[in-house]
Amino acid sequence: MKIRSFIYPSKKADRYLQKIINRAEEFPKKIEKEVKKIGDKVKKEGDKALVEYTYKFDGVLFKPREFKVGKEEIEKAYKNISSELLSAIKLAIEKVKKFHLKCLPQSWFMDEDSEIVLGQMIKPVEIAGLYIPGGKGGETPLISTAIMTAVPAKIAGVEKIVMVSPPRKDKSLNSALLVAANEAGVDEIYKIGGPWSIFGLAYGTETLPKVDIICGPGNIYVTIAKRLVSSFVGIDIVAGPSEVLIIADETANPEFITWDLLAQAEHDPMSLAILITTSKKIAIEVKKLIPQALKKGFRSEIAKEALLKRGSIIIVKDLNTAFLLANLIAPEHLEIMIKDPMEYLPLVKNAGAVFLGAYTPEAMGDYIAGPNHVLPTMGFARFTSSLSAEKFLKKINFLKYSPSALKKEAKKVIILAETENLLSHAEAVRIRLKK
């Protein structure tokens, strides 16, 4: 296969870039209608609907009491995984915890002359719901996502953390997923997937608790379900297909670039994988290496389709232009493979996460480095950030006035209230001046 390539600026490059920059399109109305129908049924019928949809789409027939993972299942899961995998899970949790603790906001207050006290309390949500994709048939769940969602919730102090994930045909969940969830602090685990699980968490059923926020990525049906419930329950982000944009100069390693592009392309046929380089030599080498790498067969059909649909190599005149385009695209993952990446880091305005230097592949961030891998896609890095402990927190403002402080500022409040014709507001202040 041949990945498309452009020299920028050019009309062809402009047409391609406009499509990529405006990639946050509306979801198909037909699919949204189907998902809404599922939501209405779950809201009305509760567990009965969860049982019906799990059987219809996952081919597994549960009784409602069977959805919840028991203590024995978790204990058995530990016996089913290697000590090496358990060690990797624990290290990932430790590093994610260490990073996210640094991001934790604190309550504060300020005292103005002992007359006015202002402040902000930081409080966690009470119940958080986590959605973990299961892969085909529930066989390849994203255990790293269980860590990336549960650890920040735990750090935030969430009272109850509930996880859902699609079941396998034998009514079980992957052992590594169960261990990772348990180690990360998940309190309840349910063998339910798909959009019906999102609605179940949002509305609450006889079995699933009603949660305050739902976090975690999923397919288009899960994403639409999250968007539909976002008016009355918190969500992390509306996620699209995975993305990587690599900025490279003549010092970059073409093999590193090739495999980093494929590492994102293998996620989804609609994944976005772009190389922007100042070197024609690098562009030619990568274009040559991609077909050779695809022959290894690592999810090559998915990767090939993604590269053909949305992948590209863009040659620019200088690094300033490369960063200009990167900021316009606002990618989920931005890799900077240039001679001095730290020097150019301040030029980054829009990116979910930035990976600096030749030996920082995006895969490190996916699993073990510490920063969260639940990141904004579809250009949403222009206005939002990665998942963090802060997402599970609420900021509650508080204020206290003494009688003299109220008297000092009352006239200003009264005139503002009367200007807005909110006369009871004004009177609520005025009456206190008479006491």
C-alpha cells in the first residue's frame, strides 16, 4: 500500500488538512436513534432490558444476579495470571497514582479583614462508573484503561467505584482485567457492556447503581450513549478514534516513526496517523517502510485501512510550520522526534499528551509512564484535557459576611439588583440594613 503524501503548502494538502481539522462531525442520525431506543428501554425496564440486550448483542444469557462479579471470581483471577503480569499491573498503578497525586487540587479560603470569608471546598462525587472496552467477544479488554480510570477516581476520594465491561461467552471477564480493577481500587464489577450498560449506570437499575459520572472510552454506540446521558450525569469526554501526529526532522529514526504510526493505526479503521516532517529523506524512508512493516501481520488489515482512509505524510519547510499545523489539528497524541524537543515544547498549544524524543513512544504513555491515556480526540484538545482526579471532584464555593461587611457593600449590590429589575434581591439586602 502507499500512504498519501503532500508538500505543504499546496492545494491537495489544504484539502486534506481541512477534512482532518474539521473531523469532529455529527454522529449518524440512524445510529443515534438506535442508541436512544436502547436508552428508553433501559430506563423503563431496568434489569430486564440489560438481560435482553446482553443476550441479543453479546450472546450471553444472564440472570440479573449473575451480572455482578463475586469475590471468588476475583480470587480465581489472581491464580490465572503470571507473577510478571501482576508485577507490571502494580507498577503501572504505582506510577499512575504518583503522577495524578501531583494534579490534585486543594480546598482553600481567604479572610478579608476578618469581615468576609471566601473559599472553595473540593469534594469528590459519591459514585463513579467506569466503562472498559472488552475487545472482540470480551477477550481483549483494555486492562490499562481500568487502571487509568480507577486510580484517579480513588485518589479523588470517590466513595464507590463501579466498573462495567462486556462479558465473554462463558459469562466471565478476563482475569487480568479483574486483577487490574481490584488492585486499582474498583469496588464493584459488572459483566455488562455496550450502550445499555451506560444507560444502566446513568439511570440505575435493580442491579446497577446510579452513578454521578461515567468515564472510559468505547465504540461509537457507547460514545453516543455517553453523550445522550451527559445532560444529567457527568462524563469524561466524547471520544473518537485514536490519533497520533508525529513531528520529525532529519535526525529522526524512520523505523521508530513507522511503528509509532502503526501503533495507533492498529486501534481502529478510522484511526488518525500523520507524520509531519521537514525532511524529504525521512518521508521517503517511512513511506517505504510502512508496507514492509504491515507484512508482519500485526493487526495489519485494521492498520492498513486506517492509513489509507486518513493517514498521511506532510513535508513542510520548517519546524515552526510543523507546529502550526499540529496546533490546528490538535491531536490526541503528539510525538516530537527532533534534535531538541524540549526547546520546541512551548510551541505546543493543542494536544492531549506530548511525547518528547526518540525514546518516548506513545505506548509508554498508554501503559506505565503515569500520565493518563484517556485523552481528547477529534480536535477537542483545543478546549479540554486528559482524564485526571479533578474530573471526579466538585468545587463548591462558600462565602460568609459579617454585618459590617454587608453594610459596606450593600448599596452596590442593591443598585446592581435594581438595574436587573430583580427587586426582591435588592430588598433581601436592604432589610438586613434595618436590623
